Amino acid sequence: METNTYHHKIKNCDSLDGLFRLWKDKMPQDIMISNQSGEKSLRIDHRNNGFIKDGIVDNKQWGAGNNKKILFVLKEAYGENTDWDMTEWLRDKQPTLPIWKRIAKWTYGLQNTDKNMICPYVRELPDEQRRKALEQIAVINLKKSDGRSASNYSEITAYARADCRELMREFELIDPDIIVCGSTFHTLITEVFGMQPVRRSELCDNYFYRLEAAGKRRLFIDYYHPANHWDDLVNYYGIVNIYQQALIADLKNNLQIL
């Protein structure tokens, strides 16, 4: 068996920076996708279409103290077909774009909710709390290149399928306890983890799942994308209530409580 192949290097990569260096230089691939007009070929080219790194925002805050290790799995990021680092941008710019203000609120709520109490909604997090919340998370975009503001699900699926080994290794290196899927749950578990599609009614009615992924059981929350247009308060209480119900279910089933 060759020990110097690309996939062997990915499997044995021991850092996110090393993984992204390999990933960006990956040979382009042509993947067939379906749309309303039929089938077409999609060129996946990280070398020339702008590669966007993501991952753990701040290693010092990731899982530090009582911080829960919360990973947000999103569809794609975008910007001028140039390479950039989302985690560096989140640390340095502390963005106030609506999607990141919402993710900060969700993170604050999840970090401060337990089986007995839901953390109350705050219309505007103070700047320092918003900064701290964003520093405590990790982010994976399924589509690392050629991102757009309006996502095409066929393309997201194609990228996840083409980059499944890389996405799996990124997930393993991040090693989250709680995974919040922003309209990405089905694609993540089928294309990256190779699981059978999950029918919600077969497992639960609460949008949370305990699944074996990358060597251990983890909590997955199947939720809306944070850029959705539903009311902010409803969004907030929806996700923290789902999380609390997962904790209550853990208690009933004698599982570890996050």
C-alpha cells in the first residue's frame, strides 16, 4: 500500500492548517449534477476558484473551562473568488452581519442552557458577549470554493461528495460535542459520514439525534440555516428548546449530558 498518496496524507494529517494546504491544492474534479434542465458537469477546482478555510475560531476558547464544543455546519461562504480564512476574519473583524449576530445568540443560548433552565433571549448581545460567543465555536462549510449568496443544493451535495474524505478529517480534528446543522444535516450524514438518510419520525420528533460519528456518539441538531427569515426570537427559542430536550432525553437514557 502506498503511504504517500493524497488520501493517505489527508487521513494522517494532524492539523487543520496542514489539511487545508493539501485540500486547496487538490486536483480539480468533474462531478455530474442534476438540475431542472437535466444533468450537467460541475468542475470543482479549489486551486483557482478561491479556497475558504474555516474550522475552530479560537483554539484557546475551544472547549476551555466549561465551554461546550459547538460546531456549526453551514452550506458555503463566498467572496470574490479569492482565498481567505473565515476563522481569522471572525476573530479580527467580530462581524455584525445578521447571520453572525444570530449565530452568536444561538451560541450564547446553548452555552448557558441546561436541563433545568433555558437561557433567556437577549435582543442584542453586548459587543463583548458577542465576541466571546463567536470565539467559542467552530465552523465547517460543506462547499469550500466558488461560494454564492444563494445556495444551489445540488452543488452543495456535489462538493460534499467530492470532498467527503477532507470534510471527515476536518470534523475529526475539530472533534465537536454538539453539531448544529444549518440546513445541512441530510447532506452531512449521507455524503460525509456515509449513513443512510434519516427519517425524523423514525428517531424523534424534536430535531435532535444522538449519532455515532468519527468514533463517538455526538449530539446533532437538525435546524434551519441561520440566515433564514423567520423571527429572531422564534429562531432562538426553537434551537435552545431543542437542545434542552436533548439534555432531558440524555438524563432519561442515562447518557452523558453536555
